[in-house]
Amino acid sequence: MKKIEAIIKPFKLDDVKEKLTEYGIKGITVSEVKGFGRQKGHTELYRGAEYVIDFIPKIKVEVIVPEEMTKDVVEIIMEAAKTGRIGDGKIFVVPVEEVVRIRTGETGEEAL
């Protein structure tokens, strides 16, 4: 199994969720996060004073999938989240050793 973590622009969340659901993904975890990469920060004007905003608001989408679905899910997220502009985000794929459903005790892919 693999854990796919995608850092995306907040307004692309609905598109990503919709495409993953269409593909058959039954559950995702979503977190509001902040960070920066090449996009860096930006300045904003508030009550006449200029402020540097170092961290940009993003959304982190996490999904655990069987290994054979990994490539498809990564492509789906890429297509749904892409705007073609700087700051579109990143996708990380990491191995998952075990999954346990707390309620039933199911393990492995049955727990997904």
C-alpha cells in the first residue's frame, strides 16, 4: 500500500475530491496547511501598513491506496489540481506498512 500526500491550492480541493470519488476512492483526509516553496511569500497592505506573508495557505490531501492504484491516483490528482501556474503544489508517495480499522480490527487493504 502507498500513502499519497498532495499539497494543493485550496480552490482546487473540490475538483480533486470529485475526480478521486469518480475513480472509486472511498476516503480521504484533508488538512489546512501553510508553507512556501518557489512561490515564496507576498506582501499585503492592512490599514496602511505593509505586511509580509511568508507562508501561503494550502490544502493537504492524504489518501492510502493499494500499490497498483498509485500511478492512476497520482495522475488524477495532478490533472485535477493543475493550473499551470507557480504554486500548484507537490505530490509525495510513501510506503505504508500496515492499516488497521479501529472499529472492526480489519487490517491491510480490507481496512481501506
